Amino acid sequence: MTATPRSLLLCIGWLPALLLGGQPPVPELSQSVPVQTEPREVEAGDAWGRQVEIPACTAGQCPVLKLRVYARAGGGCNYVLKVLVDGIPLSETPLKRRLLNKLPWFDPPNTEYHFSWYDARASKWMTMFGQAEPITWGGTGRDTEFLFDLSGLVTPGKMARIEFRHAMPSLPAAIKRDRAPLVVCEAKVGVLEGGEVSRLRALVQDTANRYAIPVRSELPADAVPSSRYYELEWSQREESPPAQVAFEDLAGWRGTAGRGCEASVEASVERLAWRNQLAKLEYVSPDRPATVFLQPPTPVIIDKLFDAASMWLYADFDRMKDRHPQVSAHLEDAAGRDFSVDLGSVHNSHWVLLHGVLPRVLRGQLRFPVRFLGVSLSVGPVKEKRRLYLESIAFYQRNREPFTENTRPAEPTFPFPGVGSLPSAPDGVTVSSARDAGVVHFTSVSATGTLSYRIRPDQGVLNGISAKWNDGPWFEPTAGGQLKLELLPAVPVATPANVASAEMRDGTLLVRWERGAEWSAEYVLRGRTLVVDVVCRGGTAEGIRFGRVRGLPDARPVEVPYLRYGMGYCTPVACGNGLFVSVLPDWYHSDCSVVNGSVPKHEDGVGLMLGTDYLPLTDGRRNDLRERVMVTVSPEFAEVLPSIPHPPSPHMARLAPYMFCMVGYIRPAFLKTLKRYGIDQVITCDFARFYVQEFPAGFAGRWRPHPSLSLDQIRDYRRTIKDLGYLFGAYGDIRDWFPLNGFWDENCVSLDSQGDLVEGWYGNFRTKPNYLPVMARLVGEKVKEHYPPDSVYMDTQTCVGLKACDYEVGVPGAGVARDQVLFNADCIVKTKDYYGTVMSEAAYRWLYAGVADMDYGSLFMGRPANSIPPLVDFDLLKIHPLNLGTMMGYGPSIFFERGSEDLRAVYRDRGAGTGPEEFYRYVSASLAYGHMLMTGYSYLPPLSRMIHLYALMQGIQTEYLLDTAAEIAYHDGTTFVSTSQALLNDTQKLGRVRVRYSRGLTVTVNYSETAWHVDGYELPPFGWLISKPESILAFSALLDGRRVDYVRCPDYIYLNTGEQMAAVEALEAQGAVWLKREGAAWRLIPCGDLGPWETFPPPGFPEFQRDMRLRAVPSDRGCGPISIDTRESLRKKASEIKVEARGKLGGFAAESPGITVKDGRLVITPSTDVIDYLLR
């Protein structure tokens, strides 16, 4: 009897476990070298690594990495672990698996989950969650154990850096814990016999769960070629770089897919770009993700050096619902080393350019020629058929010639030079300094008290700062704050810093430290702000950490609406013991890559924001660290807020009377209807519907209309808008760049730290910041030539926070967040040369205040904006004087939680009478913050509600938008108190705010769910009272227990009583009525209920355009008889008033039915055919 080899017996012994989803035991390694023995915790977003010598191997042996790893959290799993070998991510390939002790997929017991151990989208590995080992949730038997083949990645006998990265920075927040570290245990590098590696790989290759898919090289008999993409027809561009791999001829190609995925490939002409034919991959995988792998008949030889690869395809899938397919190209070099190029994920359901780069380290290690072996596409799960049309793959040496011009103006209009964002100091403040041995004291004295700072340089750059107010206790505003250095391990706070020198010079403390690197700081007191300028040259500094506020009694964080920096939603202020503390970066004096606004959690203090980060440029080096940190302590909240050193928009007075309306489609009938019903001041805007029929198409950087439209049609539409007296607005997007755009130039696209193209909006890439003003000119000149606008909506332009976009060495501002913002703002200023005025989206409003003329007042704080009680001070004191914010964002859908009942209530509103409470929540917040009218996008409510919204705000905003807040107070349940007192007492959250403007207007808002009696009125939940002596009275208040809305301002009177009859001043009505000035006459518009809108294709335009018109206007227009005291409002007796009824076109009716005089008052009963009444 022939003996069974021991290795085969071992394999057979493992089979039952593998069939049940388990994994083979990890064999013992020979010549093992420890990387980390004891458990090592790596915090979220951080990395830890070590240089080790790879053991020597014979020709038949393989170097391997063995470790145990998990994330300290509750149950479950996610892709947390990223392993890097000499800086190159350890990746997986379907041809030659590196993970040797796990099947590619696993199904946790008692769940319906089906997970892959490897996520190709970011080269991450599935990591189990648990508080300690053993962890059995995955059901594999050895969930935390990993064994990787390092063949080809390391050189035996040479040093290599093995690094473990916690690649899920958001994990602690996602599981609502302070920490969720990655725990690495018993990591070692060793040697396994080549045969052992082959056997392990065979066991986990999972060939039984893959099958050959049909590949049909012939076109279907009924195939009809489509037209080429129209932007290519316009530009007549040729494919560049040329592709080595084309899917034009599928003869001999073969493919496989995972079980449960139905897939096929066939020749197609349904979508055409560069070639006359391509490959259509059709797939459906209802229950689980799957990988499709396509291989050419023979490997394609790539004989020239390359550092990048790109792939063209057309994607037909649901980009909003489907998991985005991920694509990798798999190759082998002349030495037999297998490697992959991660081409990225397919994010757009249109033409897509995928792009990937070779890691810097790998470029020098490959031996050419290399062979292209195939392409893998990770897809699903998806229950309906999807299609990817594959065009080509190019491997090329970029030899980039990046755009390196510094396009900042020689004399920029902003920011004011040298000022920075230093908080404002109180009047009459004096400062002094003194040194006592190793301690330096700074003192700020004002009429309200004395602020002291104490600096101990031996405790570190920020950790050594203490502060106190008057005779209060010393506390630490930046406890634990320190430089983060690449070459140093984490140094405990208690470890004394090595002070090389410290001296006082003209009131400034200068300190220099040395420890493997050298860094310095200058401390100076300005007002109540301790300014700390930190410098560390040589690129060794990874950033600076601001620490935490420690020792301040009863300290707690304060969220400041609209004060955002870069990543995360910081809480930039702490309050306690009668004081406010802010620790802020002065971004005008910072060279950081990112302001990290993540809020650190501490048991012994209050974290405000993490600090700043410096990321490597494309050459692997960081910029020198230069930071200005502003530490401010004051009993006044306003004095710890940053300043905005920008000039105000020069267009505020012109724009203040207007409602901005994102009309969306071409809608001439809709706009004519608004004008006919008295909405006279409108800035119209198209949302890219001049340029595209569907948004996956490339609408950025466009001026030429879609082929279904002509320039003459756009010009005629513009003329229609201008004839209405409206401002004509266009759409613009300069940040995003569609790769089939006629202006496309890869040398002007931003690169990330790895040298890859930076992705933007779906299917787009990010324009280099310094090229933005150039793109603004190229596009703007064409727009102004053909259909000059009055305004432009610059989509996402002011959503650019303090986070660098471009890291390409040699480009101005590379890796610098500040320059990203400044170039972006220069682009906005340049755009005004061609479009007149600018509206933008404004996730970071304050960074662009005064640069943009208008912005969406969207409030991003990490939770639904409607749940946040107004804290209006930063907006009204700092932003409001510089530009105009609109509503609480572009519509209710950004204010309320998506899918919430609150949001549904707003969109279900049929527009009759007074609105739902959620409508008032939206409007009252906008009034409290001093914002401007806006409607559009998905919120084009019924006309009666649109008139309601317009009338509630337009006459009031014209007053406050051009004024400044003189006093802000909050009601604490008993009386009005200052903002500082309300925050310290935690009564600001009651939502009862009063703003007094400098010219006499007072706005009082009850942003609360309970009624409130104030100044003789009962304000319902989310009601308000607004007044200015002799000219303005406006309220949303309870009269006889029912809400009534009323506005009297110089241009009109509006009354909405809902279903009840109510009288306010000169008007009495049931429903809604609008009495407007019209020259020397007055115009009365009954508008309680004007029925719904209906959509229709506008005549002469493509059917995808959707105009709007009224449908089924109620015969009484939602109003009972309207009674007017003409002596009070019109200064005439009722019998002396001439009334003329006007119909749809504005002409006078032959008779004016329903008009009488009763008890000395003019009474008008609305009728079906009369839109308005002219009263002379």
C-alpha cells in the first residue's frame, strides 16, 4: 500500500474546517524575527511600525509575516487594518493570494453577512472587534490570526519597515466610544518552505467557488453604433496616453466570477468614446459581493517604464444605491514579482476615467518588461443587472509638466495683510510681561479684570501654558499640547522638554527646543490672546496637537455655529467658572495641510479640536511646520471668537432686496407666474440644466449648452428673465473637472500625497488650486460673450475648508491648506469679472465671507440643524457684515434630518393658510441669524406658500441685511441676559433670542417648542416679533389662540390668518392677503390658496426641461372677504378709492364684482378670474 504524504494528510485534515468557513492552522515559522511581541495599541488614524531585518531564505523558501490583530471595541468587524511594507500597502490578488490562512470570504455564524477578508478599495483587511482575545464572532476559529506571504515585497537579509495602520479614523465616533485602538499582538517575520506556502495557497484559493463566464467576441446581429460622447465631438481630442490594453477585440479573452454572481462579457457598440467597439460586462449578484476577473488571451507585454495607469469605461449602475465597483490591474515583472495597480472605484454612472499610480518605493524595484495578466472588478451585491462598458487601459510614464504659476494677485483684495484671525480685544486693554527664573508671566489688564498667563518652557511648546482670571484658579488651556514629530515615539506629557534656549525680547518670549529635531516658538500677548508662533524645519513635524482645557472648574464645550475649519466638527470654545476659552489655529499664518477639527475625548479635561496635520508631498517630504496658535481667555464670549480680515462684498446693497431662486430647469412660465403674483425681486439660477440632461454627465467647467439646446435659446431665455426685471443667474463649477471636458489637461489636476489624481464630484477630478483662477477666466469669457449673467451659483466652491487638495512638489501652495482656500477665493473674485455676483454653497461660510457675495446658510454641526438652538453671535458679529447668507441652507432638506417626519411635513404642505410648524421652524431660524430669502431645488412650494415666505422675509431682510447687530441677548426664562451669561447658565438652549440692530430694528425669535409671552405678544413655537419704530411691524403670533402672520413694512402689508377671521391694523381677512405699493397706487393680491403647481415641457425646449404652471386655482383664492381701512393704509376714504380688477394678463376687467364699502371700510371678495386689484 502506497503511503499517503504527510502534507496531503494535513490538507485533508483541514478540509472539513475550510468547508465550514474555517481556516487552516498557522504553521510555526523558522528564523522568526519579532516585530512586536507585547500587545501594541494603535489609535484610530495613527500608524506604528518598525524596521526589521528579513531572515535569509534559500531558493525554496518564502518570507512571511504572522500576527494577531483586533480592534478594541464591541462585537462585529470592519476594515480597520492596513499593513504597509516599506510604505507599500500589502494588497491581495486573485491570481496568487498573499493571505495564506483564510478563505477570501467568511460568513459569521447566525448572521446573513458575507464578508471579504480584503477590501481592494483601500487595501484594508477585515478586523474583528472585541475587548480581548479570544474573539470568535467571525466563526473561522482563528479570527484574529493572519499569515501573509511577503515574497517579492522584501529582500531576505535586508532591512524592511513593517507598519500597521489604523485605517478607520472614524471608528470611535461610529461606535460612540472615546477610543477604539487597533491591537497588534505577536507580530513576527519568519520563513516557510515554498511547498508549504503553495499548499496553504491552494487551500484558500477558493477555486471551487468560481466559474468561467461566457465571453462573446462577436457583435450581436442587431447592434447599432451609438454616437460618440458629444464633448469629444466638440473638442476633437485624441486618446492620450495611448493604451496597451484595449477591449476592442475580445477573441481569446476569458473570465471568471464568484458563485452567486451571474456575469457575461460581449462585444458592444452601445457606448463609444475613443474606439469603434468595446466590451460590455453585464452582471447581477443578488446576495453577496463578487469579483469578476478578466484575462487576455496571452499576457500583454508592457516594455516601457510607467508610473501610472488609467482606464476608460462607461458605467451603467445606480451610483446612489449600489456599492461602487472597484477595479485593479494585475501584473507581473520580469523577476516574477506579482503586483497590482489600484485603479480605484467607479463612482459615476457615465463615462469614467479610473486612475492609479505605482507607489514610489515600488517604482524603483520593478524589473521591466512587465506583463499585464488581467483586471479584477469587485461588484455587488446588486439585485438588478448592471453593465460596465470597458474601453481601454493605458500604462504610462507621466513625465508631468505641472502648472506652476503663482496666480495670486500682486495686490490681493483679501485678506487684509498681517491681521490674521486674531480675536478682538476689549477697548483700553494693556499688556505686560515679566520673567521669574524659568517661568514667564504675561498680563492683560482691562476695565473688567486682569488676565494672567504663565509659561513654563520646560513643559513643552503648549503643555507649559497656564492661565487665570483675577483671583481665580490657575488652569491649563492646552494641557498635553505638543508637537507631533515623525522621528520621535510618543513622548508622555510628563517627560520634560529639552529647552536649548529661552529669552525675552521686547515683550516676546523666544524658546528653542532640541531632541532629534529642532523647533522653536515665540509667545506674545495681544489683547486677551496669547499668540504662539511655532516653527519646525526639515519636514520632520507631522503637526501640532492643541491638547485640552484642564483645571477650569465646571468646564464644558461650546459649539459655535458656522465656525468650522477642516476635518470634523470642532467645539472651538470651552466655558466654565465665568470664563470662555478658545484655542484656535490662525490659518492665515499656518502652513499645515489640514486643520483637524476632530474633538478629542479626555477624562481629565475638555478637548476642543485635535490640531493641525502636515502630510507628505509627492516626493515623500513634508513642508516645514509653521503654525500660529491663538489661546484666548475672556469672560466675554465674543472676545474668544476669531476675526475675519476680509473687506465686505461690494454688492450687498444691490442684492439685499432679492430672493435667490434655484429654478433648476428652464422655466419661463413659472417665472412669469411669480412676477404676475407680485414676487418682484428674484435672482434666478439654473442648476446646470443648460449643460446636461442628467447629472452624471460632466457639467463642470462648461459654457456650451447641451446639444439639445442652442445658444440662441439660452439668450432668448435670458432676455425673458431680464424683461421680468429679474437678475439672470447661471451655473458654474470650476473645482471639479470632467476628464472628457474640452479644457482637460492632466497637468493641471491636483495630486494627492501618493501622486494620484485627486477625485472630486462623481466622475470628476479636482482642479489644481493655483489653476482655478485660470479656469474661471477660460469658462467665464465664453459665458460672458454668449449670455452674460448677473449672478452665478458656484457649486461647492465655498465647501473648501482648511484641507490641502494638491500635494505636487513644485506647485505653489502644495500641501498647504491656507493656499487652497486663498486660490479658491481668488477664483471666486475672478469669476465676478464675467458673472457679476457670486452665490456659493458655503460649508465653510466664514472662510469666504465677503469674497462670495451670497452663500447658503447651511449649518453643518454633525447633527440635524433644526435641532440646534440658535447661537447667532459668530454669524451676526463676524460674517453678517461681510456678505449675505440665505435661509438655513439651500432648502429644508439640508436643515431637517433627511427622511424625518419634520421634513416630510414641509414637503407635504399644500400651501393653504398658515404653514405647518416645521415651516416656521425653518423661517424663524433664518430670521434669527439674519439671513436672506431663498427657495428652489426640491423646495418650490405651492405659490401661496411661496408668496407667504417671500412676504414674511423680503421687506424685513432689506432692512437687516445692510445693518449690523448692536446687541444680542437670550431670555433665561425670567429676563434677557447677555450671550455670555446665557451660555454660562446654559439657558441659551431655550432658543429665545433677541437681536437689536444699530438702526433701530429689533428681531425677537422664539425658537422653542413652547409659547412665550414677550413685549405684549404671545409667540407660538417658532414664532417671532420684529419691529422698528414708525416703519416696521412683523410677527408670527397667537391671536385668540391661533397663529396669525403679519408684516407691515415700507413696501407692503401682508396678513395671513389661516382659517380664522382676524384683524390687524388696517387689514381684516380670513386667509392671506398681500397689499403692495405699485407706484402711486396699491395692489391687493388675495393669496390664501392658489392651488398646486403642475409641470410640463416648455414649448420649443427639449422634453427633459420641466416648466411649471398653476393648476386648479380655488375660486375664492383661499380668502373670504377682505376688509381694508383705507384711511389708515391709503390715506383716503373708502368711497374715494378707485378699484380695478385685473386678470391673468394684467389687463383691467370690464367690471369689478365683489367690491363694496361697508362701515367706512373697503371690502373686496375674491373671485376666480381676478388675480389682483389695483387701488388708486
